[in-house]
Amino acid sequence: MIQIKTEEEIELQRESSLLVGKTLAEVAKNIKPGVKTKKLDELAETFIRDHHAKPGFKGYGGFPATLCISVNDEVVHGIPGESYLNDGDIVSVDCGVLKNGFFGDSAYTFSVGNVAKEVVDLMERTKQSLYLGIEQAVDGKRIGDIGYAIQSYIEPFGYGIVRELVGHGVGRQLHEKPEVPNYGRRGTGVRLSSGMVIAIEPMINLGKRNVSQDTDGWTIRTSDRLPSAHYEHTVAIRNNKADILSSFEYIETVLNRMNGL
């Protein structure tokens, strides 16, 4: 059953979602060659708990960490550990927070050092596809309109859109109805209504769309081992314009400062 949130509940969820953005900004300060992914996870957990919230992913379905950290050909659900980030890597960092009874969920893909132009293009276009999908997240539209907006922008570049994993409703539960695929046909699927809150999260591969799961039972990676990018916002459905509850602003302020912009 799809949950419709009150204005008060949406504001509580905005608080959780903004904390995710602030957490990812703290992570951004430490993304560089030679850092262990486990260190990024520890920083995030400390930051979340210091803000009187709980990591939304840790323990969820048995997941062992605060962050999903997915490097290069890892699409999503990578487990932080003893591996190091290297120059030229890209790394998707997905974070969830539980505060005031509501979840926030957001993800951002970072470059580590000097990244190949074709991979930078993949990242930028994946992020752009997220915002094109968000434009369709208004009352009266349908789930298929979101997927179509992403698919029709992405596929002409020759990229693969992951189909086994999708966006989702989010609220008092991390994953609620409806599912939000990153492909689809206009005018099809669940009708969007004001007060619904969904996570839109395109997962776009440089190569083919096919993926496989590692033996750890979590990590999803591209079958052709080419890089994948992933961006996610938590969004409330409104009458005329989608209301983005999470934020990349904190992250991009940090990145611009680090790049001297």
C-alpha cells in the first residue's frame, strides 16, 4: 500500500534527507587516493549519530555498514572494507538516515583524482538524468513518465540502464511502494499523488545494462566490468513541481572548495 504523507511528516522526512546530504558532504572531504573505504564508513556513522540519528542501512536485511560504497564497476550495495581508493576511480556513496521515525535516502558518485573523460561524462549525464526524472515527479503523472524521461535521455549515449534495481517509495520504512524503474513508457504505471515520497535513483552503466551479484550477497557489479554511476534524491510529489527533500548542495560546496572553485 502506498503511503501518503502529511505536511508535518514531509518536513520530518526533509530533516532526515538533509542530514544524508550533510553526511555525504563529510564523506566528500575525505575522498582521495589512498583512503580506505572503511574509514569513510566510520566517519559517516559517527557524523550521523552525533546528529541524534541512526544509520538507515546498518543492519537492514543484515547489511553490515552505514554506507554502500561502490567503486568503478560496482553498481550499488558495495560493502566498505580494507580496500583503498585509487587515482582514476569513481565511487558511488549511498547513505540512509533514520531520524524522527522517517528515513532519508540519497546517493552521489564521486571522482577520485584524475578520471577518464568518458567516465566523467557518464557521471554528469547520470546526474542530469536524475533531474529529468524528478521533473516528472508531480501530481497526476505516472511512474512510467519518470522512467521514460531517464531512458529517453540516457540510451542515445549508448549507456546501459540497470533494470534489476529500481527506485522506491520511502518514509517510515526505507523501502515502500511504489517501485520506481529508470526505464518505462509514458502514461503507464502507478499514478503519482501529492504527498507521496519516492527515491529516484538512476544506475547507469558505461557499457551494457547487465549486472551480477558478488558472493558476498550484496555487491552488484556490471557484467562487462565497465564503470557505473549512481545518483539518488528523495523527492516529495507536489501539484506543480517536485519537492526535492535531499540535497547535493552541501556535497558540491565541499567539492568546489577542494577543486579551488
